[in-house]
Amino acid sequence: MPKRFIAGAVYGPSADECSEGAFVTLTNREDGDKLTAGTDEFGDFWFEGLKVGDWSLSIEKEGHRPCRMESPGTEKKANPGDIALETIRE
């Protein structure tokens, strides 16, 4: 049986492509514990084996606006779905 996890996918809507190499930080809002992961070639990220808690996600990638969101608690498995990163226009 899988343990608690939070997983999602990051993409660039302007290019309609997966966003490989984005930096994802998961922060426990109760105790400040932080975990980090990078997105793979499909734009996917996973945080597995999490303790129960409320978490926030931040996603950063060069050339894109940072994205921050509150993630569902980990009472059950959580998938915030596909997350769009907006390209910074110069």
C-alpha cells in the first residue's frame, strides 16, 4: 500500500509542453519542514512517504514566474493536478 504522497505535473502553457527541470519545494506549514524535488522529462514531481500535515508548494524555473499554492493536507494522497508556469516576457 503506498504511503502518503503529493505529486503533480508542471507545464508551460505558452509552448504547450512539459516543464522539465523546474525546482519544486514542499513546505510543512505546521513545523516548517522542507522537501525539494525537480521535475522530470514529463514535468512530473513526487514527494512520497509524507507525514500527515498541511503543506504548501512552490515551483520555480528560470525564465518563468514562480508559482505558489496551498496543497491539500496529506490525510490521503494528493495530486494538485497540472500546474501551469507562466513565461516571463522581456
